[in-house]
Amino acid sequence: MQDGVVRNTTPYSTTYKSQAQCNMRVDLNCDGFIEPWETVDDGPRVIYGALAFFNMALILYMYVSRAYAETYGLQFTDWRHAGMTTSYLLSLIFPTINVIAWVVSYAGGDALYIFYMVSRITSWYYVSGFWLGPIFLIIWIGVRGITTLTDDNTEVNLAMFCVLGTFTIFINLMFTEAFDNWMIRTLYVSMGVKDAKTRVKNGVFPLWGEYDEKDVKTTEKRDKKYKTQDYKTNEWNKAEKDSNDVSNANNFAFVFETAAGW
């Protein structure tokens, strides 16, 4: 204790051995360590769900504002209409389904896993397919020339898309780890912390159902192998040795050729 502050420098699991039970409110698995997944609350779920709702609502607003949907509907007749239609249809496929999964997730059970998976897929959409519509709008601005259309507010829509996409990607990256910890905490209740971490941190394993334990051991061994500094040093030394062997072989060949008079 320094300055009245208790500093946890060693695991306190030994203390629990003399107690009937640990404090389950701060150390859920009673291992003597308080990890991030144990302290996370329901915030990440709300953030990912609300972010999807914000995307869905704003794109819908851009599509129906100024009577665009009423006038043009779903068209691909030029780059402008292709951009607006594409963005609207993709928002129905990804953010809208993400919002539905968010609402259903409060029923618990498998709905929680589905929401996590849908949110992860939607996160990839934000950095890929989301930008297809804005690209079409950029092309339209480049080829349209001087327009006489009074309802052509492509520049405004393009700016809104860019701000929305950039903001969404930033929030997703900021809360990625917290969202994973939320899923680990959710899975821990039914399958324990080790199994929960394995399923969330390694994309090759399903969030629920059975998987082969041999795959887990292989993955852990591979990750440990590449994370240890000793292995990196050995790999570097091996590469350097191979390089020296090639250099020595070339030198030997040069000396041999010189001696032979070639």
C-alpha cells in the first residue's frame, strides 16, 4: 500500500483458498485476476446496435428526402441513380438485419451469438461494400457535366456518405476489443472462460456447437511459436545462415573457375 492505494502486484487467488467464495462481482471465474472481459458491461452491444440503426436511418433519409424515392424509385439508369439505389439496397441487407439481430439478442440464447456474428459481418461491409454507392456518385459527378436538374444534390449525399462511413469505421475499430470481451463474458456463462476465449479469438472455431480439440492445440502451438522472441531469433539466424551458405558457395565457384582458367 502506497499513499493509501492498494496495488495488486500479485495474484490474490491464494487469499481465496482460505475463504468460502470469491467476490463474483469482480472476479467471475475466481482465478485471482480481473481481466477486461470480466469488467465489460452491455455497452458494446448497445454501441454496435445503435451504430447499425444510425446507418440504416440516415441512408433511408437520404433516399426518401426531396421526394427522390417517390420520383425515381429503384433505378440503375445512370451513375447517380445506381449510387443511391445501391446504397439503399445494401443498407437493407446489412445494417437493417444488424438492427433486427440487435433487438432479438435481448431474448438471450442463440440470438446473442447471431447478433455478434451479424455485427462482425456488417463491420466488414462498412469497409467494403458500403463505399460502392459513393464511388458511383463520384463517377456521376465526373461525367454529368453542367446539370440542369433541380433535385440533383449528389455532392451533399456524397459528403454525408463519406462522413457516415468514416465515423462508423472509427467507432467499430475503437470498440472491437470491447465487443469481443462482451462476447467472451456472454459465452463464459455456459462454457467457461477458456472455451469462450478460444471461440471468440480464433475465427476457425464456431461460437457454439462442437469442435475438434486437436485443432485448438495446433492453433495454440502455432500462435505460441510465432509469438516467442526465441523463435523469431532462430528464424533470423537460419535465414542468415542460408544466406552465408549461398555466398560461400558462390565464392567457392569463383575460386574454382579462376584456378581452372575459365
